[in-house]
Amino acid sequence: MRAVTARDRDAGISGLTLTDQPYPHAAENDVVVRVHAAGFTRGELTWPATWTDRSGRDRTPSVPGHEVSGVVAELGYGTTGLTVGQRVFGLTDWARDGSLAEYVAVEARNLAPLPADVDHTVAAVLPVAGLTAWQGLFDHARIVAGQTVLVHGAAGSVGSLAVQLAREAGTRVVGTGRTADRDTVLALGAHAFVDLDTGRPADAGEVDVVFDVIGGEVLDRSAALVRAGGTLVSIARPPTVRPVDGRAVFFVVEPDRARLADLAQRVRDGRLEVRVGAVRPLTEAVAAFAEGRRVPGRTVIRVAGD
């Protein structure tokens, strides 16, 4: 099969190539997915799990990309709950080869059935962003109706979904971003927008929850915005300052089959808009990975057609 491989930790993006790789082995409770579309995170070449397995052993050449949508091609021994030919989407394991390939082996529990009317390109960018937004808001911040939630980076892949989910949950949503993001964030359902090009996070006023995807100085200043007893949640780095009488949380997204199915249903119902940007073939995946300019929506790698 063809796959994008990373061979040299020090080379970074310049070490990515499209090569021929062995067809993946389906271990116990695995499925092999024929990849139709894949999502990736440009920063994953800095993650230790990209280069080593769970025991710390070198596993290069490794295949990046941890979001997948496709069709089950093979079942591993003991695998239940999915069938050959079924449309699925979900997360690949952080410490195993990923989805920028024609086939990928995935733990069955990390995949959810994909409805026939949800396109693979949409499903390929939903797992990380959708699960991160949900887990940050509901599992860690424990938002409830009537609260005010501040979402930093509200036009991004995670932030845009967090705005929609928080609005549907009955909270007042304030989004932050660059000047060019204002119309997008307000159209997604935010009640107010704070322009970080011309203003400061403090312009949002006092809030019950801050959900941060930016880090840096924005995160450092955010604890002071949280009401006593509130929560600061970040996926960028662990917060160094805790809100008064409140909680400061850093987390990494976890697979969740049931929640993936729920998110797909929300997409079907028109209750959740997923922002897909460029769709590029596997032959252009290395170039897409290296692309530095900021573009609206997530870039999707289209591997196979229906």
C-alpha cells in the first residue's frame, strides 16, 4: 500500500515521504480500514508517540495522521461489533501507524459506524475536534445552562465546534479570535466576539468557564477572567494559574465510540457544522502537511473514493 512515512525525528516535515509500505496486520480486537479520507495535526511530528511505541522503542518509519474515515476491510481475531464492508470513522492509536495511508489497523473500540449520508471528508475531521470540544466542555468544565463560556480560538477546528455545542447547551458563549474571524464566530452561534488583534481577553468580562486552545499569554491571562469556583480548561498546555476557588484542567482527547456516534448524528441533523477546508489527494499529503499559511477549515486528505 502507499503511505506517508516519517523516518527522521530531526528532519521534521522535510523527512516526510510518500512510499510503499506493508499492508497492516490486524491484531486481536483490531480492524483494518480501507481509508477513504484522513485528518492530521501538523504538530504531531513533535509528539513522542509519533516516533516510539508504548514501550518507548523506536517505531520509525511511522505513518502520521490520527483521524480516519473509511470502510472495514478486515477483522482481527476476536473483533466484534463491526463488519467487513461497514462505513466507519474514528481515532487511530497515538503510538501506532496512522491514517495517511491506503489502509490502517485500528482498535475496533476506537471506531464508530458512519451513516451513509455523512461524507467521508466530513467524518475525517470530526473525531479529534469533536471529541475534544465535547470532553472539554462537558467532561472537564461540566458546563450547565445559564453559565457564560469563553472559547479562545473560536473559529478553529476545535473552537468552532465548542461554540456550537456550548450554545446548544444553553450557555452564553463568547468567542475570541482574529479580526477576520468575527463574522464566522458570530454565525456559529456565539453571543459576543472579542478581537484579540485589537483587544485583550479581559474584554470578555467575567465568565464561568474558559476553554482555551491557544496557550501562551492568552492562557496565562485567562484564569483572572473566571468567576470564583469556575473552571479553566486548556488543550494547549497545563495552566500555570488556577482560578480563585476553581479548577484548572489540561487534557488530551480520548476515544469514545458512543460520543462519536452522537456527533455524527448531530451533523446529520444539521445541529453541528464541521468546517472542511481544502480536500487534497494522498499524493499531495506531504505538501499539505508542510503548508504554513492559515486557511479556513481543516485540510482533508482524500485517499479513496466511494
